[in-house]
Amino acid sequence: MKSSKKVIADIVSRISESGKIVGNKTNSKRVRPAIISSNNSLGLYYKCYNPSLIKQDFVDLLPFDQRSSIDFDFIRKRDPKYFQFNDTYYLLFKNNLDMNKYHNETMMGKINKMRVKLMPLADRSSKTNGQDKMMNIFNRYSMNLFNAYDSVDKYFDGLQDRPTQMAIDNVEKLIEIESKSVLVWNLPIKVSSHHIQDIFWFYDIKHCFRLYWNNNSIGSKSSTLHFFAFNNPNEAEKFKNNFHGTYFNDDPNHKMLVERL
């Protein structure tokens, strides 16, 4: 079974070499024509507002005896600049046959009692390759997240840089960095990053900084989004569990919303 890094690397290699991926149409089961005709697609996507789904949720859609035979990479679509979840999950497969087989076996599947409607990233008739576009966004997101975890200066200095495919070669490192990264909404706009780290001194925070802020506040309310880099995943998880939904300094205008990447 190929690793996540190998699966994505194969996809990028095929796209860059030929611009087209030829798949295998052989399948006796009835499936949506859009899937069968998508010879240039190795991916499916699922629109969902729930940001907490994990790969195992999609593996469990398969019959038990199929779960070890079909491998895919699992990616959350995130805003490349602010890192927020964008209501979409991607499933990337090593070949067209596995993609069609997965789709056939999971057409009636449900997650949390909701029917899972998987769609192809692209089909023959589309003018743009949805998978290629997705990988470009993923590259920019990866580059920005690497920079943000490194330092605030590197993040802001690199926002105008042109992303490369280097991020695809570091998927395992990206997953590690995501596990140590947290987004926090609604901290006070006047509180500095150093002060925030002093307040939360009992957590192993590498650094934090504002990604977004809204100066057009109403009354004492303000809208901010902070990025927190932790030195290990356990500290990131503890921070989320302890502070998501709480009020900063008991101030009702600053309800903290915490999301792990």
C-alpha cells in the first residue's frame, strides 16, 4: 500500500508529464456516468460543513473486506492564506480503477447519518482540470503553513511568493505541522502575541500571531484570527479541549473559537 506522500507524488507526476491521466473503465457495476468518463481524474470530493471528519470515516464507508485493498489520500480543503476549513474533503487515488471501485462500493454510504455524495474533481468535458486546480491551491496552502510555523516574518514575507511542487514532496511533514497548529478566533485585538504567550505560559507554544483582524469593530467587539504553533501535537489538543468556547478573561465579547488543522 502506498504512502500518502507517494500517492500525491504519483498524481502530480502524471499531471505534469501528460496533462491527462488515462484510467481503466472496466467495471460491471452501475455508477454515475460522470465518474466513469473521468479519465483525467484521480480524485473525488465531498462537500460538508463539518470540519472534524477524518480519513477513517471514509475508509469505514467501504465493506470490511475492501478496506485494505483500496488506498487513498485524504485532504481537507483549506484557505491557503488563513488556513480555515473550506467545507470540502478530497479523496485522491493512485489510479482510476481504485477511484471507480471506491465510488461504486460507497454510493449508499452515510457518515453521521448523512448520505455521502462524492463527486469527481474533473471530467472529460470540463474546460479546467479540477484536480490540477486543487493541487495548485494545496501547494500554496502548504507553502504558507510551512512559513507560518517557522515564523511570523517568514509567513508575511512569503505571501507573494510563487508556490512550487516542493510542498508535495513533504506531505508527511505537512501533516506533522498541521497536528501542531491551531486557529483561534476572537482574542482581543489590542493584546500582543507576546502577551498572549505569557497568559498561556503553561502550554508549550512555539509562537503565535494574528493572521486577520477587523478594525471596524462595533462597540467593544473585535474580530481577530490568530495562528498558534505548538511544539507538539498533545499541547495543541489540550489547548483546544480546554479553551474552545470559553471567554478570554471572562469577557463576553471575546468568546474563543479554537480549531486544529
